[in-house]
Amino acid sequence: MTSHGIRFRRARRTVARLTVGCLLTVGLVGAGPAVVAAPTVADTATVVPVQTTGPAEKRFNLVVMGDGYTAEEMPRFRADVEKHLNVLWSVEPFASYRSYVNVWAVEVPSRESGVDCDPALDAPRRDTALGMGFWGGCDPGSVQRLLTVDSRLAGALADLVPGTTGANRQIVALAHSDTYGGAGGSYATASGGNALSALITPHEIGHSLGKLQDEYDYYARGVPGGAYSGPEPSSAHHTLLTEEQMRAQRAKWWRWLGEESESGGVLGRHEGGMYSTQGVWRPSRHSLMKTLGYAFDQVEREVMVQAISAKVDLVQDHTDNSAPLGADRTVWVDTLHPVGGELSVRWRLDGRQLATGGSRTVDLRNLRLSPGTHTLTATVSDPTPFVRDPAVRASAALTRTVSWTVDTRATTPVQETEAAFTGHTATRAPVGARSVVYADTTHPTRRTLSVRWTLDGRAVADDGNDRDLDLRSLRLSPGTHTLTARIPGSRAESTWTVDARPATAAYELSKPLRTVHRPGGAVEYVYDGAFTMRLTARDDRPGTVVSQFRVDGDGWYTYYGWPTDAAAPFRFSPSGTVVDDLVYGKLGRSRAVPWDDATPDYGTHTVEYRTIDAAGNVGAPSSFRVTLVKPAA
């Protein structure tokens, strides 16, 4: 069952304490005293289910663990996890597919606070549970921001989560540190408390899960990467081809060329990436794999949709197909339920498509089958607009087919099955007005159960698939609503609170040179140099709210304060501010590294801002205008 607005459950009864290798005592006759095994890290670990959407065996499991948090600092770990998750759910495609994901936190206290070599190589080594350290584990030949973890220990802790394996999980290790850093490989790591740390997590999962490559044009910060000299990259989002060649060869991101990028600008051919400044091209000017704060662009998002979906099976259960079925019964499939849209189910009998309206159940008695054997199939697919490549859409990640042999000579024993819900969207937290809410039922052999939905007491029509209700289609008025699902003729009923009121944001600017009040109430602030902007979000529901802003219609950028201090406001300046050899806050055309164009964009700029709350509601943007003038001589 899906949980929105992820929060740790504080009731102790919800925490499962799991251990392995607990102080085994081995005694051999005549062999002297018993040998007692030393306690392991796993002996002190506690597994906490943070979000449960289904059995671990049938879900993609995100296992988050912390290092350098002492027992007294464990509340800080929980707060860091909550912030990282809610930022993750604000990023597509995680926002639309968060119902495919279980989240587990492994709480393991460290003896000392902090991690190794933080921030410098001569910093003290810490006695911690997972041996995390900057500089690639205190390697002088590495770089500071490379944050590593003892993979053996991390794997042992992840193994504590029942039902998870290396094939169906992603490990994320958070270091108790405010220093910028992370890594992506078999496991993903990030610092827990840096202002940018919650944005490191989706970037590193992009590496670990999606095999996406960095779009940086440097490896060592402050040092341009030079020219790329290798062959055509295997990376889906890097190429040597021109736009004309991509179209002619139907290669790389040719299907997306010319469209507005989700991360800003236009999808095309932008030079730099894979640590090279020249000779290789990427789809967007900036994206999450180049500049933390922006979204995955469409090319990366398509890769991530396939990667997430490949960890699960769209068909969760179905009528047994190990033997021929009689024509006197119903046949059914249970599917997954993306938060961002409904899956498609198409039924075919002997190759002919049936008019079922997307129903998850077919009553064979209504088909009037001719005597003999027939083949019935159900094809479940994901029609998401995030995918355009037919090969990806036809892959097992996004399309599954189940087949049955129907023999009219067979008869089906009548099985009395109580009408009940077998699973549904979680009811303990409000659902957002953009969500798809679902309710699955039991499956009697001789009848089809229906689900009837009501919103604020009024019936809601369904389109044939009554197991899913897409709230976006209802265009709910702002406020709180009550959604109910019932199985007619039974006591089965589930009720949700629908949060259709997005969070709000307010801005606070440093003192301007002057303020101009335009006709219609518009306000314009005039500056001749740097200024700051603080965004403050408010919501009437608990949970982390993510604020975003964009300048002159560029990509939405997650507000995090300032790179060196999450509590400080964001700083705009004519040429940007260099922090650790990266550039932040250039007003107008963005600038990421010192060798990017630093020419000030004087004139008037529009700054928009909005919120994404814990239920997934995206607030309507508000805006103000800033005019940057040349300073007086």
C-alpha cells in the first residue's frame, strides 16, 4: 500500500529488530572453553519500514543506512532520511513510480560521530559502523567529494531486510556529515546534512540504478576536462553524432530532439560531458546528471523509467494458468499501480482483441465460446508518455503477457470467496490530487466483483478499469476531500483523505536599490549587484515540502538554501559565486563552472517559485521581477 508524505513511525511496535550471527556459542568436548563470536555490526542494527507498498519480493526496495550517527544522534538520521526521500519523490520518474518502491531504514549506531577524512585527509579517523570516508576512503590520490562505504558491511546490513536481494534493492548510505560528497556504483552514497545532499541521492541512484553517466565537463574540480577522443559512447545520453545524423540513423535521443527540456532549454546537442569539455555532446544544457538541482531530462528519465520498472513485475498475480481452464468461470490479473498513471490491460481471445475497457477481469461465460480449446491472453503494459522508444516499451520492464488455455469441456469447481479488498493505496496519510488511487479485490470463480468510488459522497464514474481512480481527471477544487471505495453487496470499504491544497511559498529578498510598482500590482526590484532570496514553504499537513524556482522560464531548480549553509538564503549575482570550484546563482543565463560565460545579464528577469508537498501536490507558480543594472562608476 502506497504511503505519501514519508515519515518515520515512532511507535515502537512498528519497528522490527532483526539480527544475524547473535553471539553464537560453540562448544567441543575436550576442546577447552567455548568460543564466543564477537558481536557484529548487524547485532546492533534495527530495521525500520519507512514505506511499504507491497511484499519485498515483488517491489524495488530502497535500503537506506547511516554511518557516523551515534545512538543519541539517531533522530538526526531519521530527519535526514525523511528529507532525502521527499526530495526524491519530487523528482520524476520517482514521483510517478514511488508506489513501486519499498523503503527501509537500517539504524545502526556508531561509536563516534562523523566519518573519516572529513573534510581533509588529516582529519581524525572515526570509529563508525560502516567505515565511510571522504577522499575515496582517505586515499590521497582520490578527490575529496568521493564518499565511500565498506561494501561488505553495507551488504550485510541490507541482508537484514527480509525478502530483499541484490537483484531487487538499491542501497543508499548516508554519512553523518555536512560536507558535500557522494558516490554511485553498486551502492549509492551521500552526505546526510549538506545543503545539497538530498539532491546527491537521486543523482547517485541515476548512476547505480540507471547506469547514467556524469555530464560534467571536468573530473577534478576547477580543471577543464579537455577534448574527448574515444569512440561513440555507449551512454544513452552522450554522443558524437550531429542532430542530422541522429535523425537519419534513428539513434540516441532523436525522438526527443527539438522539444523543451524538462531541465530547461531545448533538447538538442550541447557540448561537454563524461569529464570532457569538447568533442562529446549531451541532450540538455543542464540536467540532474550535470547540475544538482535540476530535473532529469527526458532522455535520462526514459532510462530511469525502464530501470525502475525492470525491478518489478507489472503482473503481480493472475488466475492459475498451469492447466486448461473451463469456459464457465472468470479470469483475472492483478497489476501494479503507478501513482502517475494507470497501466493498460488488453485481453485477446485466439488473437482477437476483446472489448473490455481495460477491466482486470474477463467472464468467459459471456464470450459464448465455440466447443474446443481456445487461447486467452492478457497483455499488461505501461502507456507512460515518459517512454518513446518502442523497444523499451515492448521490453519486459513495461510489457507483460499472461496466457491461458481454455477448454470448453473442462468444468470449474465453485469456490466461495468472500468479497474483500486484497490491497489498496495506503490510508494512513493523505493522497495528493495528482495521484492514482487503487483498490484490488478478491476473485470469485463465478462472478466479477466491482469497485464503486465516491468522492465527498458523490459517485464517480469509471471507464471499465474500476480498480484505479486517477484523481487528476476529477479536477478537484482546492481543499480536503473524502474518497471512498466500496465493493457492492459487501462490507468492504476503504476511505482516504485527499489533500488537494498545495503548500504555499513566500519569498524574502535582500534590500533592493529601489522598488518599482508596476500597473496591475506587479512589483519589480532593482539591484546593481548581488542580492539574496529566501523561500519559505508552509503547508497544513506534516511532511517535508520541496520549494523550487526558475529564472526566465529555464528549468525548475530545487531550493536548498546555499551550498555552504542550508539555513542561508540563495544568492544571485551578475556573474555567479564560486563555491568549491563550482558556480552558483548567476542571474540570467546559468553558469556551472568557472570557465562558463560569466558575462552579466543586465536587464529585467522573471523569477518564478512553487512548492511540491509531501502528498505530491505541485503548487501553481508565483513570480516577481528583478532588474539588474550596471553599478554606477
